[in-house]
Amino acid sequence: MEKTIYSTTYRTLILWLKECREAKGLTMRELAQQLEVAHSWVGKVEQMERRLDVFEYVRLCECLDVNPALGLKKLQ
């Protein structure tokens, strides 16, 4: 079984989150400040070096002001 972090569906989700961040005009550092994490955390997520858990995903969506369900639909 392929690790989920390397799956095409996970990549689709992360690319969507990155597009949402960019559409809001936020840098990785600005998003990291909102999340209260190091900016390297955001970079590792966007470069798919670190996998999000469900709570991190929801918090990230909240900071980006997007509905988490929209991203989950992309996984189907």
C-alpha cells in the first residue's frame, strides 16, 4: 500500500490549500503566524514533507477562510 503522503489525492489536497493561501495573498510566513507555528511547518506541508492530521487540516482551512468539506470533496 502506498503511503498516503505520496498519493496523488493527497497532493491534490495540498495543492488546493496552497492555491487558497495564494488567492488570499498570504505568504507562508503570514499563514504560519496565524497558525502560531514556525514558517517551516507551512513549507513542509506544502512541499509534502509533512502530513497533516485532521485537526491541523481544519485549523488550516479556518485560517484560509475556506470550508474543509470543499477540500475533502477533492479526495473523491
